[in-house]
Amino acid sequence: MKSVLMGPSIQVAEKITTMDFSLPSSYDKIADVKTNAKEELTVEENLITGTKRKAAPKASSDSISFGKQLTEEEKAAISAEREAKKEALAAEKAAIAAEKAAEKEAQAAEAAAQQKARAEQQAADKEQKAVEKAQKAAADKAAAEARESKKASSKYSAADIVDMGLPSYSDAASTSGKKASPFAI
């Protein structure tokens, strides 16, 4: 059994602090209005021995001393120092905010300048493309006209054009001294 009590889980649970919510046996003990109910109800119980004992009472804040009491001048100096720290902190925050605002403004101006330069470059590229397109269209039109004129001139260059006149179906055409038409009857 002793080895069981030596296990780590048992050793942790050896001492349990509980709150005792039972009613007091006598209300005479509860005479002081300033009593702290938590301190009176806190009980430490040792499970091995079965003994209960109250926790050590806590010191009241009246009995705690922080050394010598400060004079009014020292209090005023500390207050002034705190105010100066607050003002310095506020000034530092304002300076940081102004710096961030200036940085944002500079970034916005740089972005606007880049966007303007990009727009100008796009406009120049667009104009250059329009000029190149117009030049190509003019060159294509001139080439097409040259092909048409060459085609028209070469169409009749090898052919011998003979004026045969109009066909005549009468005998009068042959007496007029003109060459007789091959279509004449």
C-alpha cells in the first residue's frame, strides 16, 4: 500500500485545498463586518493524516508599508513626470502618424507618376501602330493598283486587234468599196 501512495498521481493529490461551505455552529464568530469570507472558508486537508487546518490569514492592506510617505512636492514631481511622459508619447505617436501619412502620400504620388507615364507610353504606342497601319494600307493599295494596271496592260499586249467592222447582210456593202465582211451572206 505504501508503494501505491508513492505513485506520482497520488503524491499530487495528497493535499487538497477545499472551500468549506457549511453553516457555522455559532453566529457569534461572525461579528466583524470586515471579515473576508474566502479566508475563513479556505481549509487545507491532508488526506493521509486526515487533518484539516485553516490557511494562513492574509495580511491586511493597512498593515503593509511601502517605506516613507511621499511629500506633496514629491507627489507633484511624480505627477509632472507622468504628464511629461504622456505628452512625449503623444508627440511621438503624432510624429509616427505624420511620417506614415507622408510616406503614403509619396507612394501615391509615385504611383500616379508611373500610371501617367504608362498611359503616355500606351498612347504613343497606339499612335505609332495607327501610323504603321496607315502606311501598310497605302502600300497595299499602291501595290494592288500597280497589279491591276499591269494586268490590264498585259491583257492586250500580245493580241493583234483587227477591226473587222460590223457584219453586213446586204449586197450594198460589197459595192461600197469596203472590204467584205466575213459574216456577209
